[in-house]
Amino acid sequence: MADQDFVENYREFSPDSSMILINYSIDLGAFGYSQAGTAVLKTADTTKDLRPFLLPSNLIRTKWIDNKTISAKVDIIPSIRAGKRIKITDTKINDVFVKVSPLDYIDPDYHLRIEHRETSPDGKHELIAYRYLKDDHNLNFIHISVIPKGGKIPKYGNYFIADNTSDYILYGTWDKNNTLIFYSNEQYHDLIQYYLVDNRENIKYKTVKDNRKYAGKYLWTEKLEH
């Protein structure tokens, strides 16, 4: 914590104040902040090196349950996007039990809203863009699926899944050759490739960078004179 590049994001004491959670970043100057992690340590040890007390880097949304137990979440969306098996494993750090559960950002009271649904020119597939939301003030990120005409919409996008930073794809449609066209802007265009689902439907896509229509936008924007 004495490092000049150290930035404390937040701290939370255990109920009896004997332990503390410290979430911190390393200030990389012109490059911005780099998330370093969350440490679990005794209150008396805050002058020590935090690294031996770090939680696994994939654990987020940590909070105390009692003096010896912490709850933490694992973001399962990257694993779904990559088609990897999701492993949820409890752990222990500094004699504190860490109870781990999955996080998929779809709360029980959220409902599905379809932003766009369009049949391919050959009539075989549908492009569907949708998100989950509690209300208009609690939007979730966009999911994009390609399904057989009239098929069931999967819970998660089977072609593209965005994240809480941006939808990245700001509009999508078909061209006459049954190829998907995804529109974005200068800020997000080059990031689209990182949010495609690895085992997606074998349908080609192309991207269009259009700052005239999409500059300053970060959410899917329906029907902008295409």
C-alpha cells in the first residue's frame, strides 16, 4: 500500500472489524488504471505486502457474510462466450472461507426485451438482438443470436454477447447475400471481434464503422435510416 502507484478503490471491514477487504488498482499513469485485485487480511496487517492475501482474480462483488466468511461472484459470461466449462469452486484465503457463486447479470426479476428481429433473405434464419432488463433505467448488455426461422431464442447470445461497458454492435441487419452486417463507431468497432461467441452459427458477418450515425453511442440503436 506504500507503493506510489497504489490506488485503493474501496475497503470493507468484517462485522467485528478484525479483518478487512481491500480492493485496489495500480495506477499506470498515461495508460489509466489496471485492476490488481482484492486482498483479504487482518486489520493489523495493512502495512504488509497485499499480494500473499489476494483473492483469485476472477472473483468479483466480494462482501462479508460473517467474520470468517466472504461471498464472491464469478462472471460466467466470458466462459459462455468462449464455450468453456464453467467451474465454480469455493476457496479459502488467510483463514477466511470464500463462498463462490455464478454471476450472469440476469437477475430473477429481469425480463427479456427484443431490440431487433429480422429474417434472412433466404428465409432460413432469424437475427435477434435482445437484452434483459428490470426497467428502462436498469438495462443489461446486448445478446445477439442467429436461430432457425421460428426457433427458440437461447438465454445467452449464440453469436455475440457484449458486456457492461458497451453493446459494441450498435445496429445489425442482413444483406442480400444472407451475410450479417454489424454497425459500430470509431470507439467500439475494433472491439467487436472480442465478444463474438466462439462456436457461433456458421454465418458470415462484416462490420461497418459509421461515426456519422453512431458517434457517441454505446447501446444498440434501432433503425437509423438503413
